[in-house]
Amino acid sequence: MAQLWGGRFTKDTKEEVFLFNESLSFDKRLFEQDIEGSIAHVVMLEKQHVLTLEEKDAIVKGLTQIKEEVNNSTLQIRGEYEDIHSFIEALLIEKIGDAGKKMHTGRSRNDQVALDMRLYIREQVIVVDEELRELLKVLLRIMEENIRTYMPGFTHMQKAQPITLAHHIGAYFEMFKRDRSRLDDIYKRMNYCPLGSGALAGTTYPLDREYTASLLGFEGPTLNSMDSVSDRDYCIEFLAALSTIMMHLSRFCEEIIIWNSNEYGFVEMDDAYSTGSSIMPQKKNPDIAELVRGKTGRVYGALISMLTTMKGIPLAYNKDMQEDKEMTFDAIDTVKDCILLFTGMADTMKFNSSKMEASARLGFTNATDAADYLVKKGMPFRDAHSVIGRLVLYCIEKNCAIDDLSIEELKEISDVFEADVFDAISLKTCVEKRLTTGAPGPEQMKDVIEVYHKYLKKEEES
């Protein structure tokens, strides 16, 4: 059992204690970040004349070799070490001798792991953001193709007013755009370097923390060494952002599952993103959508776990904080897989525009417009509301839509109706006359789509 701290102890660690304490089994995914941080640290130490040029070169060469060997699978990260830091340091000493023992000068595992985790999360923020951008491209294509695909809009899961598929998809575009904005905020806020904070109180070595921060692409060094080694806000913020992303995906999946049902038939899932039943040959199940919906709770759990872990920890570092990794890693992997699969599923879905339009017509989604028609003819709105309510009851009894009635039938309800009512309450009119900002009218949607194109183009250029 390889340790970095055995000098003060006279007994070996009990095996079950070692296994309970170790983190190599999961923090091994930080090996590249650990090597990157160590290289920056020793380059700074040589600049500050703490290490000689020869010592720095030997350490950098040895660390680079370790990285290459792990990446090409000629070296396996072995389990007898406590963590990834001790594994790399022990292997470095084995490779280059005593110079390797100087790598840790002016550094603690506390600021080392704080750096590694920050580097890893910073990288994953970018990866998730890129996946969301690809999803937005798919949503924008669907919007462009469905500016005049009429469908019912819902409130309380009841058909409410007619909209278009482009308008409905655009709501999710806005959600995921906000998710990207949150990721951008997290990146900016976390992009400060904790390395050089030591265990909690800095060090007496003449470290140049600004230089180390610049080597690692940070805005600058953190300004309080105690906070630096005990801060996991960036993990919590990232998990909160991931949870919000999953909430948005889950809402979308819920609607896709409903739309895919026989009762709705709004959408057909591609075979590549569906499964069948072992007993019912007719089934084509939306399993990807259901799994994304189900995995949302898993990501929520990581956020709650992290918040709970941190809520009672006094300054500065405590071993509890080792719990920042496993569930965070799992949440990141889960979200990346969900976005990737959801994007493919959405990109291959086929929409049944005729069923969507029929559902809007038979759901009395033009009832508000019928009331507005009467108001424009001079009837008070409250009276118009009552008239259309009676009209809907009549249509329910006849099992038809409002615009299926004859002008004579309409006049039996109210003599204010004229022949122009049919144009006023058609789905086309009901949608296309809604031209306020954010509404589903086609001209307004074209303007919004252009805004979205510029948004994505700007992202690609920056």
C-alpha cells in the first residue's frame, strides 16, 4: 500500500482502512489534469530558482512519458496506490530518481486535488456546452421546416390555443440557450487557479502564483488559500446546471413520449432510437426518451449529495470532500450521454403534421379567437365568452369542430356571427395574426429563427 505520508506512522494502514480511504479507483480519470498541473508547478519552481533547469527538465520529461504510456495503454494505473497523485509521483521517482522527489516542493495534496478537479470541471463545462450547441442546431432545423405546421398548444394538459411546431420547439431552444449561458457563467467564475495555496496557509517558498495561473490558462490565482483548498462551489454550480439541463431534457422527453402514443400520433420515432417488446410484436417503445427522463433523478441526486456533503464542513480541507468526485463524474457522464442520444433521437423524428392540425381543430383551440371575433363586432367580452362556451357544448354534442358548423347553426347561438367568421377562426388566421414578439406567427417566427442563426454563428466564430 503506497503512501506519500508514512514517516510519522509506526504501523501500516489496515487493509480495510486503506480500501475505504483510497480514491485511485475513481480519481484516476484526473491523471492528465494532475500531470498538467505538476508540469506547470515545476516550470514555475525552476523560474523561481527553487529547482534547477536539469531537475525541471527531467521531471517534465518523466511526466510526459507517463502521460503517453497511460494514453497508449502501455502503462496501467495500478491499484496499490492511495490516489492518482501518489501513483504519478511514485512512478516518476521510479523513472528519474531523486529529482522526482522534488516535484511536490511547495505544494500540498489539498491544493493539488483542488487544481485537478477545477481543471477537469472546466474542460467538461466546454464539452457539455458543445453538445448543447449541436442539439440547438437540430432544433433550429426542425423550426425552419415547421413554421406552418399547426398543432394545439396546451395549458393544464388541455388543448388551449393553436400554435406551430416551430413555436413549440422554439420554447426548448430558449431553455437550452439559457443552459449554455449558465455554463458560460460557471466557467468565468471558476477560472481562477488554487495551486500554490498549500495545505491551507500558502507556503514559505517564493512561488509565482500568477505565472502558474497563466501557464494553466486561468484568469489569475485565487486570493484566499483557505477558501482555495476547501471551495467546491464550482462543482455544486456545475451539478445545478447539469440538473437544469436534465430537467429541460426530461420535459421534452415527456412530451415526445405523449406525442408518440397511439392516442396522439404526432411523432414517429426512428427505429434506431426505439425498441420493441419481448411479448407484444406491435410495440415500438420510446425507450431513449424514457431513459433520459429516468436518469434525471440520478443527476439531481448528485447535486443533493454534494450540497449535503458540503453543508457542515468547517474550514479548511476535510476528507469528506473526497466525495466531490464519484457522483460528479457519474452526473457528467450521464448528462453527456443523454444530450448526445437525445440529439440523435430528435434529429431523426418524423412529425405527422396532418394529425397535429386535426388535433388542434377538434380541440377547440380557436375558441378564444371566436370570442375575440364577437368582441370586434361590438359584443362585451364577458358575453362573448359565454356565447362561445355554449357553442363549444353544442359542438361536443355534435362531435365536430367550431368551423365545421354552418353559418345558420352559428346564428342560432348568436345572430352577431357573419360569414366572415370562418376566415377569422381558421387555424391559419388564428396563428398568422399572432405577430407580437415571441408569438407563433410565421413572420415573427422567421425573425426569431434569424436571431437564432446569428446566435449560433457568433458562437462558432468566437
